[in-house]
Amino acid sequence: MAAPRPPRVVPGEASESDSEPELLVETAGEALGAGLKVPGEASETDEEEEEEEEQQRPKTPPVLAEEPAAVWGGGPSLLQQRLREGTGRLRGAVGSALRQSYGSAARSLGGLGGALGRAQVTAAAAAHCLRLARRDLRAVADTIDIVTACHLLPDIRGQL
């Protein structure tokens, strides 16, 4: 019968209990180093996990949204050129529409201002005419009161 073999420990595998001895597998007479990282090995602290995550992330250059040509090198792409052209046309159209609407509104307000001025002058003239008419009517009423109150004049009522 063959002698019982000791349990074999795979590099990177943790022992199942604290009482189980850890065996180091030697390769060509060299023992594995204590600081060697084996894929799949559990990290001892949180800092080691963070370091591993940082090392595993691919290093990508920062992409600037404002100047992509500086990142990739070369001139602006066709899409960027078309976007700039479209933006320019849109700005021109919006500016033209605003100028037209503000211009027509200003002309309308100018016309309304003139009409309002004429209406005010007319209203002032009408008010003046009404004051004059009222003054004249009061004068006529006063004259009629004087005539009816005077007994020196002959009575003309009976002859009618």
C-alpha cells in the first residue's frame, strides 16, 4: 500500500480552518514570496482591495467636452462642423424673427401712441367745448330768470 499523502494546497486558496497547516508549494526549489499576489486570493485589508481595483481599472485620458479636437488631435469632425453650421443658421433665424417681431411691435406702439395723442387732444377740445356750452346755457338760464322776474315788460303770454 502507498503511504497517505498530505493534503495539497493550491496557491491562492485559503485554508478551510485555522487548525489546518498551510503548505507552501515550491517551484524549482524556490518558496513563494510572502508579498506575492495570487489571482483569486482574498485581500487582508480594505486598502489592498482599493489598490487592486485602481490597478485593474484601465487608465483613460480625460475627455473634455468643450474641445474634443485637442484630445483626439486633428480638426473638428464633420458632425461638429454641421452642428456649428446649423447652430449659426438657427441663431440667424431666431435673431431675424426677434428683430421682425420687435420692429413690428415698436411700429404698432408708435402708431398707437400717435392715435392716443390725437385722442387726448380731441378729448381736451371736447371738454373745453362742453365747458363753453355749459357756460352759455347758464347765461341763457340767468337771462330767462331775469326776464321772467321783471314786471316792467308787457305780458306777452296772454297773446299767444
